Amino acid sequence: MTKYFFNLIFLFLIDRFLKVLFILKPSVAERFGGFVDLSTNENIAFSLPISYFILYPLIFLILFFLIKQWLIAFKAKSTLLWPWGLIIIGAISNLLDRFYYGGVIDFISLPYFTVFNISDLYISVGVIWIIWYNWFHKKT
């Protein structure tokens, strides 16, 4: 179980490191041939606008739910421990961006599609994993 926590912390630190790197040294981004485009997203997913009076309570409510689900998976020694952990570290990293930079720092650019970050990947992988697990493995 210690390995699990170190792996999650390592993944969290990779995300934080890359965000800080591209903020402090934007010239590094030029080496990636247009696939790194630093931007700040003050809105929620897909740049949907939402008032801060709703946004922050909503984020904390979602984090509470995520941690509750993670604890259930932890107690059950479930396979879903990993995806819940990925979603939580992604959400916390994006929340830290909001506190420090006024919005989520995005830097991975897919031309004609979107700009996102590693935290968004963690969240997406976690959500897809949970959906896949519930679709194919959950007994009804």
C-alpha cells in the first residue's frame, strides 16, 4: 500500500513540476513543436463559465464525494482505488492552480481540438476506468 501512495504522490509531483516549469520558463515550451501552449482556464471543464460563488463550493463538494468514494474503495481493497486516486490528485492539482494562478494552467495543445494538462488526463483516465469497470465487471 505504501507503493500506491508513493506512486500517486509521484504522479501529482510530475503534474505540478511541468506546470511550474512552463510558467517559469516558457522558452522550454518552444522545444515541443507547437504541442505546448501555455494558457490559464478560469472556467470549468470545456471552458464553461461559472461564477466563483458557485465554483468553489462545487469543487469542495465534489472533492468530498471523491474522497468518500476513495475511502470506500480503500476499505474494500477494490481495484477502483487507483482511478479514484487519479481523479483526486488531478482535482487537487487543478484546485491549487486556481488558488495560485487564478485559473487552471493548461499546456498540452492538440491542434484543432483543445488545450489541457496532465491533471485533466488523470481525471479522464480515472473516470473512463470507473465507467469501464462498472460496465464490464460490476455484478448486478
